[in-house]
Amino acid sequence: MTKALPPDTSEVFLHSLVPKGVQSVTLNVKIKPRTAAVLVYPSPGDPYAIRCNGPFHEITIGYGTGNIHVQKVDGAVSFEIDVIGYE
């Protein structure tokens, strides 16, 4: 059974940033202010998040559906996602 994502998450589409057939992506997550954090949910049905602390955090996740969800926590007001690699 999948757990619903928190209602205050933002969906990020990675489809236009990587070629078809990708298995995993490496992301650079930039968070403002630098003392804040975000939670990255690698797939829509995944109840487990990866915590990314500011000002930036690098993570590698499975590509899955090509959509991730991000929740701002600990005072985060904005974030940016950059794809820095893929396999």
C-alpha cells in the first residue's frame, strides 16, 4: 500500500532534462535560505524522502517515472533542481 504524499509538495518533471532510457539521475538541489532543507520524494508512491540540507545537496536517485516531488521544510522559501549526471 502506498502512502499519500504531503499536500504541500511541488512536482518536478525531469523528462525534458535527460534522454530516454535513463536508469538513474544525479541532482544538485539548491535551497534558500542556506539554513533550510527540502525533502525529495523520488517517486509519487514512495513514502520515504531524502532530506537535502541547504545551501546545496547532491543526490543520486532512480529515474523511475521521471517525476519527483519536493517538500520545503525548516524554513525553506525556494529550491532549484539541476541534473548534473545520469546513467
